[in-house]
Amino acid sequence: VDSEHNELFVFLEGFKEYCFGAQDIPQSKRDTLYQMLVSHFETESQLAHAAGVDFSYHETAHLKVLDVVSKTLNQMSSNNSDLYSLIRYIGYWFERHILDFDLRFALNITPVKL
């Protein structure tokens, strides 16, 4: 899960080149970002279900951010003006989410060694 977090942050850094230039962000990049988020959230969901952990509240947070990201990416079309805000939003959201959800989640699925 941590490696997926790192991959997402690296991918987001790559988006910054589109923020300040005249080049439009390719649809394939937008699709890849959304799919990376979906895939990461599915990984967490599978881990939770395998461990028998109630994941409903955590999953609701995932669905909410996916909705915001999807709407923003679709509204952008060829306008990159909102891209930097989206990158900052996702980065901030993940930082908070990791601290507020994922660390506690990890404690529930990681075997305790005595």
C-alpha cells in the first residue's frame, strides 16, 4: 500500500509540467490518474475484506474523493487552470487520509508480533 502511495505522489509530480505551460494535459494522463486512484482504493478494500475489517467508513471517503477528482478532470477538458489546484487537493487529501485512516487501518490488518 505504501508503494502505491509513493507511485501516486510521483505521478502527481509529473502533472505539474502541464500546470504552467501551454500544453494541454492528455486525456490518457487524466485517465491514468483516475485509474491509479481506483486501483489503490480497490487494493485497500481487498486487504480489509481479507482481514475481516469493517471498511465502510473508509470506503465512503474513497468514493467521495473519486467523485471530486472525476468531476474536476471531466470539467477541465482542455483547460489546465484547475490542474494545479487538483494536484494540491489530491496531495493534501492523501496526506490527511494516510494519517487519519490508513495508519489505523494498517494496525487492524497487520499481525502483531510479540
